[in-house]
Amino acid sequence: MVHEAYAFVCLHCGHGWEEEYEIRHTTDLAGHRRADYFTHGLRVPSPLTLSDCPSCNRGPIRILHPGRVKAARTWPDYLG
């Protein structure tokens, strides 16, 4: 089991968020490896295939290193 975090930003609306994932690597009976991603105990699609923003339901989505969204300044900060 591996834990990874990703940061995301929507290039359409500017919404940013971060999510931590628990990744379980397994091998099936045929020898094929797979990785299952979980957040808050629920199985979810790989964040590498994420294409829709939870805020505007559009995209495209950019994946960043964790901590980048929290460090970003919001638009009003630039005005004053």
C-alpha cells in the first residue's frame, strides 16, 4: 500500500484542490498488475485520468505536485 497526494487546478475556471490517495497494488491470477486508488475509504478512478473539475464540470485539468494549490495566491491578492 502506498500513499500519494496530488494537487489539481482547472484551467477553465481556476478552481484548485488537493487530494490524498491510498494506492493498493495487486497482481491478478493471470499475472497482470493493477493499481486501485482509494480516497476516504472509497475506490475512485486514477487521478491521472481525471478530466472534469468538481466545481465547473469542465476542464482541462492540470495535475501539480502536492502543496502547490495551498501556496498559490488568489486573484484578489494580486490587486492590492
